[in-house]
Amino acid sequence: MRQHSHWLKIALFAIVPWLAPWPAAAAPPARGESITVSAKVGEPVNINTADVKELMRLEGVGRRVAEKIVEYRDSHGPFKKAEDLRKVDGIGSGLWERNRSRIVVK
């Protein structure tokens, strides 16, 4: 009898999660309703004032590269010109060329 109790507990731990209801997927917007997107992809980014989230709006810049930009700025001071961004580890020529028209220094 004791051995059956052990297997019953194992079975319950395996089955109970499957009995829980799955979370409902988000419903699509109703007809005529719009979705607001907060990321402004095509706007200029001031690399001297932008936080990590803003820097990630640049094409090809993920969280880690954005963090490196902020770390570089914190340790070396504000950028004097947009091209100085190329001194940051992880900013290669391709990333620079894709974003150079949007990078500003103020």
C-alpha cells in the first residue's frame, strides 16, 4: 500500500500541471481600433542623453551594445561628435553606416 502512495504522488505531480487552464492569448484589436507603438524608429537619437532603451532604437543595437555605449559615455564623458561613437566596442562600420544619419550629439 505504501508503494502505491508513492506512485500516486508522482502521477499527481506529473498530471496536475496539465489540468491547469492555459492563459488566454491577447485578443486582436477591434475593427477600427488602432495600436500605439511607442518606439520611434526613424527619429534621431542623441547619444549623449539617450538611455539604453532609446539607444536600442538604432538599427542593430541590442541591449548589450546600448549598455556599452552608456558605459563608454559615463567613463569618457560626453561624445564630442557623432563619429566618436565608433570608439565604442561593438560599433562596427556596418552598424555606423546604417545609423549615421540618425545619430546626433547635442
